[in-house]
Amino acid sequence: MSYSQMAQLELMNALNSITSERELKEFRDLVANFFAQKAQKAIDALWENGTINEHTIEQWGTEHMRTPYRYASHRS
């Protein structure tokens, strides 16, 4: 059994014990915090190894990353 499959079973067992909207919200918050902490650790590692720095973050703030629409090619 893969780790992914084991994780799915664990989540299903945890979800079976949820009996109220409040518990569901707490569970969602718990999962969100778990992934937020993983993301923060990854960002910290990128910062520590020099992949990103203040200049990189400043550049991200001014980037325009939206894919342009191509209206002319879709018009009849």
C-alpha cells in the first residue's frame, strides 16, 4: 500500500468521526495549517539556499503573469 493510499484511509477514518459543522471547520483549519506549514518550510529553504531573496520577491510584486486573451482568433 502506498503512502498516498494510507493517507486516504487515515483521512477517511478522521472524517467519519466529524459530527458537527464546528468540527468540520476545525478539521479544515487543521489541514490548511498543515499545508501552510509545509509551504513555509519550502519557502524558508529556498531563502536559506539563496534561490530567492528580497529582490526576487520585489520582482514578483511587479510581474504581470496573466495569459493574454486571443479574442480575434476565437471570433466568427
